[in-house]
Amino acid sequence: MLQLTVNGRAVAIDVEPEMPLLWALRDHLKLSGTKYGCGISVCGSCTVLIDGEPVRSCVLPVSDAVGRNVVTIEGLARDGMHRVQKAWIEHQVPQCGYCQTGMMMAAVALLAKHPQPTDVQIDAAMTNLCRCGTYARVRTAIHALAKQPVGKTAGHV
Ligand code: FES
């Protein structure tokens, strides 16, 4: 049994320690908001936060997450309306939407580190791939967030 903390909740799962965290989240904890894209740490669809840092969960053994704080898209806010999620809606960022949970997790981490990021900082942090090419709208939403006062959210970040 591996003991994890996911979205503020202590959970125990009976999986092989080398299983990628992504599959532990999706298949065992039924947190399907984190997506599988490439499986080789390139696309970023599987991005979650571990101790506040964006991590590609498709290549991280679940055992590496033991004792650390894992946050998935489901944990950003209890009502699904974290300020980044709101900005993504307001600026109509998603197109097909598949990669966008990973995009939002990367944006949450970026804004925690750089509340008013420059374009260079956005480019450096937002390495997620989007086949629909939503990059300009991602940048617009992040800049809009940078102008907002940061309030407390109901979630875990
Ligand atoms: Fe993990 Fe693409 S699925 S980086």
C-alpha cells in the first residue's frame, strides 16, 4: 500500500511503486481530469502539481509522490472555479480542450512563482503542447490573471 496526499486528502492505493502517477490518479483514484497525451514527458497533458511544482505525471513513478502534496485539476477549487479556470472560460482558451487541464496546472504554478509574468517567463513555463494552437489565448488569459488581485480560493493551491 502506498500512502499519498491528493487534493488535500490522504489516500492509500495498492499499486506497483513504479506505476506512473498518471495511471494511479486516473485508474485507481478515478481522477480523470489529468490526461494522457504522449506518455514520454513531452506534451504536458498529464501535468499535476507536486509540492506546488508542475510535474509530468506520465513518467513519475507513483512511489515518488509518497509523502508529497499532489494536486490535480479536480483539486484546484471545490466548485471547479479556481481563478485560472475562470480566466480560461472568460478568454475562451480551450478549443478541443484535451490538453487544457495540463495547461491550467502549469499556469497555476507559473502564477504562484511569478504573479505578473513576462512573455519570456510565460514561454519558459508554458511548455505544454496544444494541437489546436491555443497558445495566444493561453498567454492572454495569463496576462489577464496577472492584473487581478490574488484572493483565497476554496481549493488546495
Ligand atoms: Fe505526459 Fe505527454 S502524457 S507529457
